[in-house]
Amino acid sequence: MTGLFFAQRVLHKRIPYPLKWNLLVSIVSSSVFSYSVTRWETMKCSDLWLFLETGNVPDRNSPSKYL
């Protein structure tokens, strides 16, 4: 989260914007970060569930058959 704070400070110095936009940028960036962490943790949980059910670790690097 510290990286997001510093990125926001640098962006604010390069492109000055009012306080309300500062709040909006903060909310949007934290939402994106939260979504990415939740997605990552959900994938780990799904992989564990599949491993416990089948005994095989799913390979996330191979192309999917169902695309």
C-alpha cells in the first residue's frame, strides 16, 4: 500500500488536481489493488480445493481447452 501512496504523490506533483480528485484516485487505486489480491487468493483457494479433490495440482500456464 505504501507504493500506491507514493505513486499518488508523484502523480499529484506532475498533474495538480483538487482534493476531491485526490480522494477519487485513492479510492479507485485501492479498489483495483483489493480486487487483484482477492482474485489471487481465490485462485489459490480453488487450486487447493482441486488438489484435495483430485490429487493433481492444476497447471495455470497451459492453454485452456475451453477458451
